[in-house]
Amino acid sequence: MDLRSRIAELLPAAKDELAEFVAIRSVADPRQFPPEECTRAAQWVIDKFTALGFADAHLEPTPDGSSAVVASRPGPDPKAPTVLLYAHYDVQPPLDDSAWRTPPFTLTEVDGRWYGRGAADCKGNILAHLLALRVLGDEALPVNLKLVVEGSEEQGTGGLEAFVEQHSELLRADTILVCDTGNAAVGHPAATVTLRGLVNVVVTVETMASELHSGMFGGAAPDALAALVTMLATLRDSRGNTTIAGLDNTETWTGEPYPAEQFRADAGVFDGVELLGDGAVADMLWARPAITILGIDCPSVVGSTAAIVHRAAARLNLRIPPGIAIADAESALTDHLHAAAPWGARVTVETEGTGSPFEAPTGGPAYHALADAMREAYGRPMTTLGQGGSIPLCTVFADTYPDAEIVLLGVEEPLALIHAPNESVHPSEIQALALSLALFLQRYPASGTDSDSPAA
């Protein structure tokens, strides 16, 4: 029986495994779920990989208080290349349970997709690792394997990033497969080659010592909320382009396009509502800066009074593509907000966090071997994507292991709705990724560079 048939044969049992894994509420936030749930998830990972020859699988504490599963499986040749498999077992909180069509922590099949928090991001990727290794069985692979599965990726607290810097030899590898992204669509294989960086700030505007009656003082008293609204309005033009002084908003994306109609459907944009920006969808998502207003502190409609607001604040998220330095982006946003403040309003800008953009090199032997494997597994050539989200760990990997090839892939295509209610995974994505990984591990590093893959 070939690898494809063996994976298909294993899939029903794998679905039961994923159901067991999704049922573990491994949200790495003790304010919402007990920390013991993350411990259970980590132990689940240890048990599964120990059974596949990772005899030293164990927990390593990371500086943010979380734990990562670390393991290795030596191949027959100690001098052979080392491949590090990465994923994470923590998940986003379910948000509003009432918005889910199925119970968020119960894996449920609807219209051929498997629904549940973490089904795609990132427990489905871990299942693909397991399936790939199982179908290979005891086969002697031409590589040495290492594994790291972290427990705080969704919190952005930097635990594994700091751990890598402090224990660089433990995870050193020639190729790092970051299985936490996905494809252009179901059945359309892709490697993610760029990640946007981020700058999160809170801007606070103050104009007076206290609130004032709008009837007695309105018209002359400076309104802090109106000042904030005026400032926020300068961050985009009438077409929706991000217009922060000093940041280029004209770059274009050269990889896989993202058709506008597909994006409208994937994002659930209402009929008649325009998409933002002068560029193509892929330009706006992966090649240009994008500002988002995440929240505003001001009186709510219910309970508000006839008073002029003296203090207001907003939380902003700026995403930046490779090519823009994170320090330049932070400075540009801060300077822009100060310059846009009307009426001499007092403005403070506090940076909550930053993450550098990332661009993966292509053209190396691992990239070509993976392109060949994905073409065979999916039946069509691998393409390249950007990703709007940030994975700061990739920058740490690149800085710590400058000679390593880093390839990003996974089961998370647009319909997966990761981080949102009704997250799901299509089982064919798990099957195809597992087959891709199995073929890659069989054939790397024998693959050369005379390939018709995208980098050739």
C-alpha cells in the first residue's frame, strides 16, 4: 500500500484523536481557563510523539511561564541534515460561544469540514505531523528529527522566542518546518514566504481636567473624543489606504494573487461594501502597511450623559511588510499621531508590543524538496503566499540559525476561520499535508535544485 492510501486508511482514527485533542481547552490564559488544560495538552503531545520514536520527549519551561514540548529522533547518520518540526498546542479562546454553530471544544463534522477551536490552528498541523510519521513507520529516514511544540504562541508573550535564544543548541537544525500557516485555498498548496510585522500602541488624548456639561460648555470646550476621532481619520484616506507619514503604501505583491471575489466570500464582506485600498487584495494584505483600530476607550452609548469627554484613548494595530524596519514603523506611527492632534490636545503614545516582519529565503534544497513533495501530494504546483499575521519566532529562528532554511506551511486555508468563531479544518488538508511531510522526510536531502518548483 502506498503512502497516500495508508494515510487515507488512518484518517478515521486520526479524526478521533483530533476530537480528543480539541476537547482539551488549552487556552494559555489563566484568567479564562485552568492552566492544567495546557498541561494536559502538552502531555498529550508527549505521549503521541514518544510512541513514534521521540524517546526523550519532555517539557521545557519557557520564560513567560508556559511550557514547550521538546524532543528528538536521531536518524541512522549523525552527520545527516537535521529537520526541526514546529507547531503549538495552545489555542485562541472561543470568544462568543453563541456565535459558534457547533460547541467550540467538541470536534463536529458539518458539510465535510471538522469544526472546533484549534482544529486548524494549530492542532490540525500537529495531527499532520503524527500521520506523516506513522505512515513512514520504522523506516530509516535520511534526516535527524527534532520537535518543538510550544504552549503560548497565541498569547504573544514570547516564551519560546526567549527560550530559543537561551538554548540555541537544543533546537539547532538545518531545516525548520513551521507548520502554522496554510494554503491559498483547499487543495491549493503553498509555502508562506513573508510575514508582516506589527506595532501595537495605545494613544491617549487629554484636553481638560474633567468632563463638562455639554449645554454649558459645548462649542468652546475642546472635546477629547472628537480630537481622537480627527486623529484616527488621518490614518487612512478616502479609499482606505493606510496613510502614515513615512511609510510606503505603494508596493505590490509578486506571488500568488488573491482574487477579490474569493476574498469577499472568505471575509464575509457585505454586498455593496467596497474593499479597501488602491491595490489588489494581495498588495493590501501582504505588501503594504495596514492600520487597524482595535478598540476605543470612551463613554458607551448606553449610560452616556450630556457631557464633553475630557479623555479618550484608542488601541491601534499596525501591520508592516518586509522591507520596513520595526523601529521606523513605530516612530512613524507615533510621530503621525502627535502631528495629527488638533487644538493643542495632549497626546501620549504607549507602545504595547512589536514584532519584526519576516521574509523566508527560497531556492534551497529543502524548499525544492518540499515543492516537489507538495506537487505530488496535491496534484498541482506549490505557490507562494504572504501572511498578514505575525510569527515573531520566525525572526528569532532566522537570527539564531542564519544558515537554516525556514519553510512555513500548514492546514490553515481561508475557510478555516482561525481565531474566529466556527474555526474548522478540511480533512483533505490534513491528508495532503501529512503526505507532503512524509514524502519530504523520505527524499530530503537527496533532492537537488534542478526542479520546476516556483523557485527554479
